Amino acid sequence: MGTRRTTLTTIRLDLRLADRAKRALGAKSRTEAVHRALEEVIHLDHFKQVMLKYGGKLKFEGYVGEATDCPHPDPPDVVVVGANPRAVGGTASA
């Protein structure tokens, strides 16, 4: 994931909710669970934007690799037919 810019902060958390998120995300700590949850929200927002723009216009061809090849929370590479890959957040291939 690379180096993160972090700061120490105090927030009020529902501990039961935080612990459920920790288990669901496979996080080692509540802090990691919060970071992963925030990343998931960002990925979900990006997915929604892509669906709003290209929904019903693309054909899903499958994953480039096995889903287990990509460590969570990074989304797997997908093959999309009918769109410029750069336009949907991917990379162009030759």
C-alpha cells in the first residue's frame, strides 16, 4: 500500500461496530479497520461513478488474474470491452 500520511486523532467509535468491521475486513486492529473501511467507501464511490457513466454499455469479460492474486483492499484488474480503459480508471494495454 505504500507509506501513509497519518495523524493521531480521537474519535468516538461504537466498539461493537468497529470490532465487526475489523473481523469483516480481516484487519489486525481497529485503526486498520477504519483505514480499510475508508478505502472501501472510496472504491465504492468510484464504482458508482463508473456505473452511472457506463452502466449497461460495457461487457464484463472477467478478471485478469485470480481474485486471490490481489491483496485486499485493492480492487482486481478487470477486462472491460467497449470502453477506453483509462476512462474507467484502468490502464491501457498494447
